[in-house]
Amino acid sequence: IDILPKYEEYLFVLSERKGVPDIVPEILAKRLSISEALATTILGLSADAKLLKPSYQVYCPKTDLFIHEYSDIKEIPQESFCPICNDYHGSETCDIQLVFHFTEFFIKKYVPLTTLS
């Protein structure tokens, strides 16, 4: 598939950034000119291969600001507190975004040692 080299390149570019970059299906889809569903599937397959791990980010429905991140969708509480608007929000009203992060396996195997310092 023609998108695989572009996907690999995108991952390597992100892996060279400092910190823990979010790999967002919507952004990947735009970058590769594919559907968001296909991008999510590709990222899911990468998670199955232990290269990436999914994460669920919860955002306040009033401020659109990040509240908390969970490694499993089952961990998301029924209510989340936003310290900015000082209010509790039900999980059905919060924006929950699926993102992916690099695993230690990916970092050890594919990220050159020079980028880690």
C-alpha cells in the first residue's frame, strides 16, 4: 500500500519530538489523505503490534480544555471535574478524544539514541 511509507515517515518525525507526542487519527488521516476510519484502523493495528498504545483524553464541554487522560476507556468516570470552570461534567457531555502514544518497545527499537538526549 502506498500509504505505509508515508505512515512510517510520519511516525519517525513525531518520535523525534521532545515529550510525548499525541498521534491523533484525524491528523494522520489528513496527512495521508485517507479516511479517519482507516487512520484509526492503522493506528489500532500498530497498537496490536505493541508499537503504539491508545489513550483517551477527556476535555471540558464548556472550556474545551484538557481535563484528564486514561489508558482504558473503561477507566473514564461518570463525572469529570474541570478545575478551570470549577464544575463537574458527565462523561456523555465531555469531548473524549482517542489518541495514541509510542510504547517503550517502539522507542527502544526505532528511535535513534541521538534523539533521546
